[in-house]
Amino acid sequence: MVLGLSSFTYGWGVGWEGFRPPILLDEKGLLERTARMGLRCLQLGDNLPVHLLDRERREYLRRTAVENNIRLELGAREMTPAHLELYVALAAYFQAPLLRFVIDGEGYTPGTDAILGMLNDVKPVLERRRIVLGIENHDRLKSRELASIIEATGSDYIGICLDCANSIGAGEGLEQVAGFLAPYTVNLHIKDFTVTRLSHKMGFIVEGAPFGKGLLDLDFLMDKVGRYGKCESAILEQWVPPEAAQEDSVLKEEAWAAEGIGRLKATRYFR
């Protein structure tokens, strides 16, 4: 399985609406970090949407990924028919073998019938272009529902992007999520986290941790997913609790990323 970085490895560095660091980390910087860490995969998510890049930046991204033998993967959010069609075309342009999608968007939560309809409509294009679509488990849909949707498509080109922590928001732990979704997993988001009881004992705080210092059981996850042989890439993502100063948040996630990739490369799972 190939190990890689994501624009969500560096959420503070890439920035988001309401948080713009003095020097933004763009696709050029992410490609440089991928190569510097000796990795061969980079996934660009919806915090750095490639459909907003101008022609020159797109051409640079495609050319540089090829020159450095980096597997480029795309990611998007809000799976409407038009947005899905756009990103399938972009995946073809960038020679990206995997397209990861979060279904929901701001005020947009399609039902299972609508989701399945979109997937069945796009299935012939994915199969013709040999692009694998990975639907990410997120806060709303239960893992059982997602498994039923993927099973109903009946396509090897439609699967699951399994995130280790997202389904906490749907009230599900990793064992339950992997139990349903491992057979369909085509991409992993490795994200470590901690759960801490509040001092008044009435609730918990869930937040990110450097890989290897939280609750994530990587051996369990890799055993479950590895049985099916469908997952080709694993991406380090991070939930980095912010510091008081913007620059300190950026430096913190850089240190976490280097530490996490070092630990992951030392395991037996990645090439």
C-alpha cells in the first residue's frame, strides 16, 4: 500500500475560510513536501480545490507529479451530479487513479436513493476511464448505510474512503466502521485522536493526536482492510489542536506530520 500526504495533513498551513496564515501552503509546497519525505502519493482535498486553480497551476501540478513519480489523488465535497461530473473529468486530466468524495455540503444532504442514482449514472464513466471513486464516511450516514449503497452499485470502481475518526460524529467507533466498510475500502485516511473526559465528568473532548500517540489501532485497521486487497493508498490526515498564535499552529502540524510519517514508514504496511 502506498503512503502519502494530503492537503488535510496541513489544515492550518493550507488554511480555510476564517483562517489564512501569512504564507499559504499551496499545491507546489505540498508536492515539495511529498518528495522531500520520500513519499509517492499526494491527495488534494476540498480545502485546496483543484477546480479553482487556473490553467498554469493545473499544468504545473500535473507535470510535476509525473516528473516526480507522485501518485496524485483528488478530493471534493458536495456530491451533486454536476460537481461529480466535473471532478471525474479533472481526475482524468490529472491522471488521478482515485477520486475521494464527501457526499454532503453546506445545506446539502441527499438521501440514499439520490446518492445511489448519482453513483449508477457515473459508474460507466468511471469504469471506462479506470478512475476509482471513494466515498468518505463522514458525520451523517452510518457505516451500514454506506456499505449498502456501495454494494448496490456492484462496481469495483466505486468504494469507500475509510476515515479512522470521522464516524465518531455519527456515534460509531472504528471497530464498527471497519466491520462494515473494510470490504469496500479503496483509500484510507489515517488520523489519530484522543478522547478525554472533561474535568466536571459530564462529557468528553475528542481531538487529534500525533500518529502513534492516540487511540488508533493501526494493526487492527490494516488487518481488516488488508484482507480484501482493494486499498491501494493510505493518507496521513491530522486534527491538530490550534495554538494561540497562527504561526505556532502551522509549526505544530509540520512537526506532527514529520513525526507521524516517520512512524508510519517504520511499520511493515507501506512501500
